[in-house]
Amino acid sequence: MLRIAVCDDENVICSQVERYLNDSAEKFGIGIETDVFYSGEAFIDLAKKNFYDVVFLDLNLDVSKSDGMNVSRILREELKNENTHIVYISGYSDYAYKLFDFDPLMFLKKPIFKEDIEKAFAKIMKKMNIRAESSDAVAYEFKSDGEVIKKELKDIVYFESNNRKLKIFTSDGEFFYCYGKIKDIYEQLKEYGFIMVHNSFVINYAHILNFHYDHVVMKGNITVPISQPKRKEIRTLFIELFKK
């Protein structure tokens, strides 16, 4: 079950997005709960108490209220919420490069069409590793200290390689060790949003907090280097992922 917030000061837009979300949920066979907010303050008030998997957020909320940029800042910096995915909605496209600080999932330009929301919904599913027509998450199974362990991909932050030994770091702060090749991990998981940023690191795009030229900051405030030969390629990839 996905919990989704829609925040826009235009009733028509809220109704439209909500309707398209319900259509997409039915198409993919995913259960959703949707709450609609007509101001940034109303969304933030409830976000303090309730967690949302995704918020569709208008950047151009009434200036007498909290605009979308400020709502994002409060969500990320004051509430320390790095897990709610943000899909921005705006009549302008000039904002795109200013929004990376808030780790956005997508940017949708008004007018909004059904295909836009369906595309966003599919990306949400991919980021959260949710299968269509199933509530089951994709999992990675490995052997650590003689025990077979299965972790959902959405909970894996990154893999780190030291020769043939792999360290797996999860979103709840746990470390696991197993044996394998980092390149094999990447080939297995690249379709699920995992990126090889270095010969020793494969990261989960969903857990990136900040992106920089030579490194990324992952959930847990862990810095992962981007190797020099990959920097241009990774930067281009991140921009393309953002636009999708």
C-alpha cells in the first residue's frame, strides 16, 4: 500500500492528479491511499505525524502560504525526512536544476496529462522496487556467516567490494558481509535503480541524499566516491534519471 500526498492550491489540479493516480494504481494492481492538501502548511502539519511514500508537490503554491521550495526544505531539513519521494509540479521548467538539493524524483510540467502521472507512478514503483500486480518487494538473497539472508532491494543502500568480499549496508544501519563480485552485483541489479559509481561501489539511487561532482552522500550520511573515469557518465545518468 502506497501512501501518497497531493499538494496544490488549485482544486482542479488536485482532483485531476488524484484521479490519474487511481487509474494508474488500478492499471498496475497497486493499493494506494491518497490525501489532498491545498496549502503547504496543511501538508507539513500532517507530514509531522504521518509518513507519505510520495508527495506530488506544486512549486508555485500561493505566496501567502508555504511555496513548494520551502515545503521541500522543511520536509528535508527540519523534519529530517529523506525517504518521502517528491514529484514536483509546475507551470515552469526553469526550476529543474535548482531542485537537486531536495533529492526530487521527477518534475512534471503543467498541464498534467494522464500519461505523465502513469509514467511517474511507474518510476515510483521502480524506485521502491515494487512489482506490478503484487505487493511483494524484490529481494536480494545472500549467505553471511553461514546463514542465508534475504533483504528487500529497497532497504539496501549500497554494496562495497574489498577484493571478493562484499559489504552490504542497509537502510536501518546494519552491515552484512558475503562473497561475490561487485560487477556481478551491478549486472543483476542495474534494472532496479542500482548504479556502479566506482569499481568498489554499487549504490541504490533511491537512497542518495546529495549528489556532488566526485562523490554522493547516501542515507546514513555515508560518503561514497565517484571514480574519475565515471564522473561525466554518472552526472549525465543522474540528470536523465531525474527527467524520466
